Amino acid sequence: MSKFSGILKLVLKSLISLCLVGGGVAAIILLGKAKTESDQPPPEDIRLVEIQTVQPHDSGITFEVGGVVVPYREINLAAEVAGRVIEKSDKLRIGRTVSAKEPIVLIDRRDYDLELERLQEELEQAEDNIAEMDVQIAAAEGQIELASENLVIQTRSTDRIRSLVTRNATTESSLDDALRAELSAKTTLQTQRDQLALLKATKTRLENVRDRTKSEISAAQLQLSRTTITSPIDGMVVEDNVEQDSYLQKGTAICTIRDTSKLEIKCSLQAHQMKWLWESSTGSTETKKRGAYELPETPVTVSYRIGNEVYVWDGKLTRYDGGQIDQQTRMIPCRVQVEEPLQVKRITDNGEVDTLVEVPTLMVGMYVQVDVHVNPRSPLVAVPIPAVYPGNRLWVVKDGKLQRREVAVAVSSGDEALVYAGEGKIQPGEQVVVSPLSAPFDGAKVEVIQ
């Protein structure tokens, strides 16, 4: 029995060995067949893609920047004369609006009225003194005329007597008397002339007094006018420092009024956006007149959203805000000016536009969106947003194959991106892939889905 069991084990081991050998041979045969089949070319990998044609873009670039509304100007009013406040306008309160040339504070004017009255009396006295002096000058001129005639008569008389003395028709003493009379006439004439010069000098002094009094009257009238303090502009009161019956010294701060006729917006532009501005204005006649630190006036649109409505104002980019680059953001601060803050349009979600008459205007501190439109010289094309792959890469279909293009995106908004065109980049009329691609590579064959 044990002998039979041993034979059986030997047979089983032999069968197992044969099975292993047969399995190895079969594996070698199968591997050989697989290698032979891999030497044959695989079927072509053709990708199905959707494409769109690249369109030229000639209408410029509109880019968006954020900004905050700031005052166009704020005026600090101060008292220019001292006195007690006898009246204060009800509009002179923080948050209320005042109109240009509207009285807002009245200072007691009685002292200034009295001073003006005193000076006017002095002016009248000076005018009277000058008139009196004119009479004296006229009288002196008459005396000079008479003295001149007397001197002429005395001179002729002296000449006659001298002639008689020559002919021994009279004595020497008669000639001496005539000479003394002539000398007396000359002395009288000179005295009258000196008196006239003195009177004219006195008149000049009186005229100077009169002119000085007139200047003092003008100053007094100016001081008197300053007792009524008016608003220099249309604006809103943002600071109020006085109350009725308080006493003001010269220079005392009264209020601060913010100009509401115009507003400005502080915003910052990146360097490439500034380059677009410069390119847009290159070649214009205004460029030659503009200085190195002046911006071309560029139209902009200012918008502010409230709920499902957008309010829009027209403005213009006017100047740099400081003429330097911000050290933290590396952007260039600029100012936008809104000339008519009350002229606003409303745009609803369905695209309707209407002009509003009564609407809250732009307010200082609002965060708004500024749309700037420029026309750079660099050629641009419009491509769909899905066509731009990560890394600013486009896939162009040409002759049924993919071509990779590295591009620079100028700006993107909505459903399209504006891309710089040029040789070796992208050209109008080329077809770009807008459908998803898995592991694309140059030269991959594609089939366009119609």
C-alpha cells in the first residue's frame, strides 16, 4: 500500500512539472504574438474641436479702474474784520448747501460806519481847502499880472528919464528915483511869484491829503463790506465754527464749504495702461503743447451701482495725482474730473438708459468704477475667452493640425479678450480652438466640428 502511494505522488509531481513547462511555452508564444502586433502603426489620434475665426479690433481699448470720489476743492472761510456776529444764516449748518454770493454771516458794522463817516468828512474838508487854495492861487496870478504891467511901465519911465539925462534935460536925481521905482516893481513881482509858488505847494500838499483820505475811505468801505460774509461758491457746508452773538477776531475760522459744481476721482493706472494713453495722443497737436508731467485729457465714464441699477456720469482723465509712482502698489495715481455731477444717466439690468433730473449726485467717499477708452497704436484682434488657455496660449487650426501661439492679452471683458496681433503671434482671419483640449501638442491632427 505504501509502495502504491509513492508511485501516485511521483505521477502527480510529473504532471505538475509538465503543466508548468506547458504554461511557460504558452506564455512565450503569446508574448511573441503581442510583440509582433505592436510593430504595426496604431490607429491615428484625431481630435474633435470647435473653432472660431479671429476678428480684427479697431475700436480701441476700454479698461476699468477703481476710484474714490474726492472734493474738487474746499474753501475755508475766515473773518477778515473783528466784531460781534449779529446774524447767522440758517443754511450755515453742516450738511446744508449754500449758493454763491449768498450772505451767511453778518458782523456788527456800526464801528465801521462811523469810521467811514469820519473819513468822508475829512475828504470834504480837504476838498474845501483845495477850493480855497484855488481862489488864492487865482488872486496871486492876478497880482503877478498887475505887477508885471507895473514893471513894464516903470521900465519905460526909466528909459525916458535916462534919455533926458543924456540930453541934460533933467537931473541925475530924477534918474535915481526912476531906478528905485523900477527896482521896487521888480521886487513886488518877485514877491508875488514866490507867493504863487508857495500857494501851489500848499495845494499839492492838500491834494495829497485828499488822495490819502480817499484811499482810507476805500479801505474803510472794504472793511465795511467784509462785515457781510458771503459764500464764494455753490457748495455744501462741511464745517461750521461760529454761532450768533459770538465775537470774532480777525482771522477766526468761520466754516468750510465744499465745492459741489465739480468733483474729482482718485484712481491709479498701471504702467501699460499709461502707455496706451500716451500712444492714443501721440501725433496730435495738443501733444506738442503738453508738458512732460501733463496727461492728455481722455474721456471716461464713471459708474456707480445701487442694487440692480447703474448710475453713469461723463468725466475726463485730467492730470497726475502727485506725478510719482506709488511705492506700495507700483501704480501711477491720477485724477478724473466730473464737470457736471448732476447730469447722470441710469442703466437698468435690461439695458434701458434714461436721464434723471432728481437723483443723489456723486458724493465724496464713493467707490466708483472708471471706464477709460484709449486707441493704442499696436494692432489688436478679438478672440473668444475660451480660446485663451493657461499661460496666455492659443491653439490655431491650420491644415488640419494644431499650432501653438504664445500671445499677450491686452484686456479681457465679457466673452472676448483683446490680444496683441503681429507676425508670429496671431493674425485676423486665423481659426482658434474654443473647445477643451486634453494634452494638446504641436502637429496634432484635428477634425473640426461643424
